[in-house]
Amino acid sequence: MARFTFRLPDIGEGIAEAEIVAWHIKIGDRVEEDQNIADMMTDKATVEMESPVAGVVVELAGEVGDQVPIGSALVVIETEGEDAPVQAELEAAPPTEEQREVAEQYGAENPGVDEVAPQVMTTPAREGIDPSPSPLRGEGGRAGGEVGRGAVQGDAPRTAPLSGGEREQKPVLASPAVRQRAKELGVDLSQVQPAEDGRVRHADLDAFLRYNAGQGYGSGASRAREDEAIRVIGMRRRIAENMAASKRHIPHFTYVDECDVTELERVRADLNANRGQRPKLTLLPLMIVAICRTLPEFPMLNARYDDEAGVVTRSGRVHMGMATQTDAGLTVPVIRDAQDKNVWQLATEIGRLADAARANKLAPSELGGGTITITSLGPLGGVATTPVINRPEVAIIGPNKIVERPVFDGDDIRRAKLMNISISCDHRVVDGWDAASYVQALKRYLETPVLLFAQ
């Protein structure tokens, strides 16, 4: 038998480390060649790691949430062939200076060739010892620290010990969820009459509560719950880091103006009524067309600012970031060359990217390189928002909720559909006059939507 050390490969330009967001194996498992063994997250995307060999897993490099330097050992697999301690491609490619610095921080002397320090790895199971990895690492949750023994989540609820008389009663049949709910409501399940087969279900508990409402069951506005400590890992950690960096480095200012979108909504309804097999139009494709039409006059908004080099790059193309809410958190896929697409092409691309983001299947190339971002809460949108800029971009635009209100039109009063437009800008690059002037130009297209389709 021999051992093969699978080191974390270079999975992106400029990436020095990656976070473990999921293990698909555990110590003692048999893995096959090309089997998915872990999901690693970088600043740009989540990447699946596949085993290059078949064998038995004997060591793992850390827990979910730990950061692993590029070139450090990720998994050690016991194979049936001769020793193959490192991948050939990693031996041939020396680590970058940034990777060396990160590796030294985590305790690896040479991330390209040498083995990482033994404390980085989760040791294989020994007889009489639980082989499952501990949920907490050492200082700061980093690999290489002393392994903690406590759990992050609160202890599982325990039932009170039964008295002698209670032990003689016939046990109540109920699922753990029903028992937990009854405990929170203060209901003795032995007092609940089951509807069938002797098992208490949620419906039986509901009937008991309705019948005994006068006795105070469930009368409180809410019930106290146990405190819950949750590690900030994966996508939520990336969001936290990116938002903190944006607010720390960028002096934001937000400008809000009102726009009459009555005619725009009428045009959108007409287009949807005659769309055929094309996707249904929301407000976003029309907004993006208007943004692309107005940006050439305001190049300082369609830009990226490298604050370390002190260079602003004004883009000649519009790579539109699209803030998208997913179960894992907020992500920003990018519509490439939005200026070359019509409303139907934009609607198709918006749907495709949104579905890929929610399924966590975005390619790395679809997540970076944006030049300006649009963000919208749709029907949940409020009166106004102050969106946070997607660094290193310098502007982000947010359409808000459409509301109907009476407006004066000369001496007449008419019903109008009104929407506030928010724009947040980097004050180092964009002045307030620029932002206000840009929104006025944007309003012209939105309030006169025929201009969106004029060549």
C-alpha cells in the first residue's frame, strides 16, 4: 500500500487560498478516480475537487469553513500502487510569493512541494476513538490550530426525567418535531387525543390547542428560543468580507430621484402581449437598455478604480453586474457586452444567469469583470435604497418599487406609475453633479420609452 497526497491546485488567477465549503468524503471512505471529494470556494466561485486516484481516505485538511493555501495537502489517499506523495504538476510549478505568505501564515513551510505541518491534517481513526472530525478548529478557526471539542450549535433538546408514575404510563407515540413543538407550547402529549393509530400528529396538536384555547396554550405573542451560534462560512463569509471592504475603502454617496414610468409600463405590457415564445419582460431588461444608451455620455460611471495603483479604467463596453439573491446569499453574475443585446436577448440572459446562480452553477468567467451593477428587490422594493457599490466598480443603480399616485399634469390630475431610482457612487471618482446629471439622462429614456428602440 502507498499514500498519495492530493494538494489543492491553483484554481484561479491570483488565488492564494480557498475555503472548504463541503466535504463529500470522510476518513475511511473508499473513493474512485474522478470522484467529487470536496467543494472549495474562492473569491470568484465554488469549485468541485475531484480525486485523481482511487483508494481509501486516511487524512483530511481541516473542517468546513477552514482556509487551505494553494499547494497545501487537501486529502491523503491510501492507494494500492507505489508511493506518489505529490502531484507532478505541483512539483513542476513553484508557488507564488503570495501563496508562500499564506502558507507560512497557516504553518506550511513550502506549499509547492513539502508536506504541510502534521497539525493541519485530521488524523485517521484509531481503535476506540471516534473518527469523525471535530466541528471546531483552533484559534480563528484556521487549519493548523489546536482542534476544539465544542459544537457550534446548541445542545439538542433533552426531555425531563420521568417520575415513577410517569414511567408506568403507556408511552406516547409522536415524531421528534411534534414533541419539540409540544414542549415549546407547554403541552403534555399524554393529554392529546390522537386521531388514528395511536400516534400524535401536528393536526392532533392543533385540535387540542383550539379546544383548550381558553386555558392559555399558545397565548403568548411568541416563545423564547435557545440562542444559536452559527459560523460565518462559505458564501456568507465572502459577502461579509466584500461588503466590509467596499464600505471601508469607498466613500459612498447616494442620489435618489423620481421617475414616471407610466408609459414604460404600458410599452412593457404591449411587448409581453406579443412576445410569442420569447421570455416575459420584467423592468430590468428595459432598465439595462436605458443604462447602456446613457453611459457613453458619462464614462466616469462605467469604470473600475484600482485604488492601490491610483488608476481609473473607463470601460468602452458595458459588462453589467446583476445582483441576484440565492439561498446561499447575494451573488453578482455579469452580463457580458450588454450594450450589444436587445431587450429580448437581455431577458434571456438575465433568466439564464439567475437560474445558474441559484443552482450554484455559475462559471468563474460569469462572476468577475463587471463595470457597473444594477440591483433590484422587485415587488419587495421600498421607497428608496442606498445600495453598496460592488468594488472595484464605482457605481451601482437601484430601481425601486413602482407605486401609483395622482400627479398634476398642467391643470389636470391623472393617475401615474412612479418609481424612485437610486444610484450610489464612489465620490473619489464621481461627483454629485455627475450622478444627478446621469439620472436625469436615464429618466429621459425611461419616461419616453420609444427612445429605447430608436437606432
